[in-house]
Amino acid sequence: MTKITFYKKNNLILGFEVSGHTGKDDYGKDLLCCQISTVAQMAVLSVKEILKIDAFCEITDGYLKVMVNKNVENEKLQFLFETCLKSFKSIIIDEKKYAKLEVKNV
């Protein structure tokens, strides 16, 4: 199962974490896992390469985390994170057996 966790403080999204493989299909053939990975990796590239925001990023097999400093208030960054949140929700809406999403206030 894949767990997606968004972290919010004062109504600002600070980042998110994706962990685990969905297990919906064989490794390398799992389209659900691929969709989730694509959105997550796009966010990392957007934060670092497009918006040029200094962020903590960790990516390993079955794990991705991107977090910004709590003092970063950037409208484009929030738009990106909100879009990712809505994208993940859309991708996993009928996949409760394979993925779950939560938003935590920190």
C-alpha cells in the first residue's frame, strides 16, 4: 500500500511524503504506482528547478519526501502543492485498497 501524507501549518502546505508501493500489479507494471510517482517527482522538479525554492528532498525506492521551510510563503508553491493534493485524490479515489491520503497539521 502507498501512503501519501501532506503536511500543513497555518493553512500553508509545507510539503508531502509518499511511501510504499501500491501492490496493485507486478513491479514495473503497476500503473497506479506509476501515476503517483509521476505526480510526486514532478513536484520535486518544480520546487527545485522551476521555482528555485530551497527544499528538503529525499527520494529512494518506494519513498519520496519534499518539504519547505515553514517560513516560505510562495503563492506558486502553494498552487503546486494544492494541485498535487487534488491530483493524488483524483488518482486514488477508487483505490482505497492500494493507497491512502491524509493531511496532517503540524
